[in-house]
Amino acid sequence: MAEEFNNESKGYERIEQFDAKRTAQIADAYRLVIEKLGEDAGREGLLKTPERAAKAMQFLMQGYEADPAGILRSAMFAEDYRQMVLVKDIEVYSMCEHHLLPFFGKAHIAYIPNGHIVGLSKIPRLVDAFARRLQVQERLTTEIRNCIDDTLKPLGVAVVIEAQHLCMQMRGVQKQNSVTTTSAFTGEFMEEKTRAEFISLIGSKLH
């Protein structure tokens, strides 16, 4: 049975649905972790933490329920346009699969249509579909590229992600200002001129 929550605040409505059995199982695991860390999971401040954490993790991992290619196919349109289409500064929030700590930043995605374009809102949705999983930045970058390439069959795809990793900033080497950049290209973006145009555009402030 799904449990539905409807929270309204200042005109904003948010509806979240969670499987009650799964939520209880994940909450039990969190309760055990809290206790093994030396805390009292029964004290007032932590009493509801396992359930909250279980719901938060399900929300952050909702990409497993998404169909990335289906997101693109839901808004594909025939169009004779063969110049670069760029959506930049897409917010990215994901979880490092090595330490279960967040990494976050921006994605810049471009493609050159070959008979079909896609609704612009579907590109950020595609990013979320892959990002809302246990990830590494390198795989996230190539998954986004491959999905666009396989689904739209464009003349080329370019993806660049810039992210900060809390597994580096909060633990390990503790380098708070480090940024990791990954890129993946296909087709015409393999050519230096086209790739240079893309890099120039994502670095410019046209808006």
C-alpha cells in the first residue's frame, strides 16, 4: 500500500508517495545504523529519524523507477533543424555509490538534431532520471550522452558535468574547493571546431 503525503505551504503543493512496507524495512536498517554508531535511536530527537531518512532516500533514489528513454520519446517532434541545441546550467544532485554521500553541480548538454528535436524540459528530466540513483560522475555523464544518442539519433551529443563531491570535501582529503569535470561527446562534437563552440557557449553569460 502506498502512503501519500500532501504538504501545502505558501501556495506550494508537494505530493510524495512511498511504499509503506519498503519504508518500514529501510527505517529498520537506519535505526540499526544509528544504534551501532553509539546513539540512542529511541530518544526524542531521533525517534522519527529512521522513517524520515527512509523516505528521503527513496525520494533521492527515484531514478530507478524512471524510464530515461521514455522521457525523451514522450516529447519528440519532427523538425528540420540542424544547428546546436544547448541546455546549460542544469542542476544535478546525486549520491556517490562509494560512500553514500552527495555530489552536486551543473550539467551542460547539447545535441545537433537529425530530423527530430525534443521538448527542452525533457533534458533536465533525463538528467534527474540518471542522477537520482547511486552513481559515479563518470558513468552519469556517459549514460546521459548514450541515452540522447540512442533515442534521438542526432548528428552529435555533448555532455559536460561539473560537480563537487562531499566524499572529498567532508572526509578523505577534505579539499573543500575541488570541482570535478567530466565530459562525453559523439558525432560532430568529436570535431574540434564544433566542440570548441560548445565549450565557448557553456562558459559564456549570454543571459
